[in-house]
Amino acid sequence: MRNVCGSRPGALDRATLGHPGRLTYVIAENEAESPWPSLQVERGFRPDQSTVTIMAAEAPHQFYNQLSNTAEGILTTLCDDMRISGTWSANRSIA
């Protein structure tokens, strides 16, 4: 944002909270060790073509469970957070 758009904190950038995806997420494939075809081949490109996949992604979600002392209890809380965050009603405006 700073290099491309000239965004400066307090001027063009008015965010109070940030996340790593605000600027970029970069995930590379390890094609040499993967048991599956590469994403570019799966999407119809030749193996020798260089491709980039771009997508919009949400910020990481924070959740906490201060009562559980087991992995299962914490995982249950994570699953509940994912279920609630992924519902349409959680993201709509009420008029």
C-alpha cells in the first residue's frame, strides 16, 4: 500500500487494526515434492507456463478459550468460531 498507492498512516491510511494479508499473502507450491498436479496444470495451463493466482482473503480470525485445557476443547471453540463467522447472518447489516 505504501509503495504502490503512497498510503501513509494518518493520511491516506486510516486503519486502526491490521493483518498480514493487508499488504500481501504469498503461498508457493512445492511442485517437485507434491503428489498432485500443480494448480496451474489443474486449471488448464501447461506445466512450462508461469502463472500467478490472485484471490481476496479475509484477515486471520482471533478466538480464545480460557477454560479448556485439552486440544479437543480448543478445537471445538475454533470450529464454533468458523461456523459463526461463515454464516450469512453474521456479515449482514440490519436495517
